Amino acid sequence: MRNSFLYFGLLSLFTILFFSKSSHQADPPCTPNPRLQSAFKAIQEWKKLITADPKNFTSNWNGPDVCNYNGVFCAPAPDNPHIDTVASIDLNEQNIAGAVPDELGLLTDLAIFHINSNHFSGVIPESFSKLHLLYELDISNNLFAGKFPKVVLSMPALKYLDIRFNNFEGSVPSKLFDMELDAIFINDNNFQFSMPANFANSTASAIVLANNRIDGCLPSNIEKMAGTLNEMIVSNNGLSSCLPPEIGKLVNLTVLDGGFNSLIGPLPKTMGNLKNLEILNVAHNELSGDIPPTICSLRNLETFTYSNNKFGGEPQNCSNLNKKGNRENRTPNMPPQRPDKRFSLFHS
């Protein structure tokens, strides 16, 4: 999934960054480069906070030539192509432990900050508000804690936000869904909030909120997301109420996962309009009624999981699509059904 959200322009940026190490070295001592001097200060402060580096990834973080540090990539400054600046930091999957210092706010030309799959802890510094060019922020799969890092709300260039698999808690500011982001990954934290009224304002093509505690329901104006939304994963939260019929207008949707919630009512017939849908999961809810046959007639649908609900009827074409999809519903003559005392009161 991750690769599907990198803009084609990002590929060009990484090409520049790759060659920059050999073609754009730090300015010679006779002409000091203030941006690289600031970067040197910032990275040296960061190194002081690193408590474990089992792969010795930061072992060459010595001396003033920061452009040759592992994980640090330089490029011509956007406002002055004649000097170099730190444009990207990538420490992914290095198992580094430590914290992130305030001094990283000195890297004002930074466009990409990736430190996923490490053991960084603490909070994201408020000084990150100075990173006006930051395009991608990926701090996923670490040990960050505390409230939602509101500093991301003050990053005007941010397009990709990934803070999943951390220990953040509390509410998520509704302003997040007013930002012009392309991807929002905040899943697998300890967030607890109600689905905001402005959720449909989001411009993101992928929204993953799974494995938190989010109550409420998907808004009826969700059709506003029709032009941009490709993937929405809201499983294992506390979403309730019915699926709005307007969900059928999300014609670009390829993945919809609302499993393990408290959704009730029928599946809207309008979902048969989701011509690009490939994966649909509504398992482990309280959905009822008959499954619209138009859903299982969708040409691109590969997986439809709807077990552990209260559906009363399954079209034949759904059975052909996914033999395992209907387990533990109440369709007659189907194997294991979920026991339901409320249902048995009315049906013998």
C-alpha cells in the first residue's frame, strides 16, 4: 500500500537526492554554508539522544560533511541552487532507540522525514512547525506517546502523514481532515474520539483509522470524497449506525474495510455502483437484511467478507465470489451460524 501513495514527482526528488551525495558536496571551508552548519548542529544534538544503534547506522555521523552521513540526503536549496541543504532524512528499519530533539527544527528545507520501524520515543518537537517544506512525515512503528502531535497541523506542504503503530492517545483534532493531505495513517494507536462532522472534507486518497476507539458513524455527506478517496480502512473501532446510501457515490474506492464495528441495518443497494471496488470487508458487525446482488456482480471485486453479521439472504453470485464470506451469518442451509439469542426469540 505504501508505494501507491508516492507521487511521481517524489521519484524525481529521490533521483536528485541520490546523485547529490557525489555531485553536491558541502561547500569548501572558505565559503561556509550556513544551512549545512545548522544541519550539523541539529544532527549532532540528535546523535546525543540516540541510546541504541545495533546496526551502527549512525557511526559516520561525525565531522561537518553532513551530506555524507548515513540516512542524510542533500540537494540544491530550493531558493538557491548554488548551495546544498539537507532535503531528506531516512532512517527506516534501523532499530535505533532514542528521542527526537528540538534542534531538528533547524532543518528548514527538509522535505522528507522517514524514521519508521525504530524504537524512538517521547514526543514530536514543536520546532517541527518550522519545517514549512516537509512533504512526507513517517514516524510509524515506533514508541512515540502523548497526545496527537498537533504540530503537523502547521505544516503547509505536508501531503503524507503516517503515525501508525505508536502509543499516541486522546482525541484527534478535526482540523486534520481539513488539511490537503493525500494519505492519513493514524491506525493502531490509542486514540479515542467521535467521527468528526468534517470527515468528508478530507482530500486524502487513503485514510486508515483502524484499531483505535472511534465512535459515531460515517457522515451522510461522504459523497464529497468521491473524486479522491481510493482506500478507507476504519475497522476495529466503535463505529455505529447505518452505512449511508451516499457511500455508493465513492466510485474511485478500491478498498473499504469497516469490519469489527457496530454497524447496523442493511448494506445500501447503492454499493453496487462501486465499480472499482476490489476489497470489501464488513465482517463482525450487526448488519442485517439481504445482500444486494449488485455488490457481488462488481467486476473488480476480489474479496467480500461479511461473516458474523445478521444477513438473512445471500445471492448465488456472492457464494461464487467468496466461499468463505458468509460464515456465521443466518442464511438458511449455510454452515456455522453465529448464535444469537435475540434472533431465536422470533425464529424457531
